[in-house]
Amino acid sequence: MKKLGMILLGVYLIIDALLGFGINIGPAVFVLYLVACAAGILILIDALKTS
């Protein structure tokens, strides 16, 4: 679960950086928010399971 969360976080950071360079993905930016939310939830679940 942690590995999937980290992969999603990496994807989010790459896309966010590309947006910073001026790449426009239009309304698909909503997908970026979903990826960020899923990554956060998976990482949080893993952190709560291991503690």
C-alpha cells in the first residue's frame, strides 16, 4: 500500500512540476487532484497501520 502511495505521489509531483513550466492540461487538472488525494490517503493508511 505504501509503495502505491509513493508511486502516486511521484506522478503527482511530476505533473505538478510540468504545470509549473506552463504545460496546460485544461480540465484534466481535476485528475491531478484525484491522484494527490489518493496518494495522501494511501500513505496515511499505511502510516496508521504501522503505528
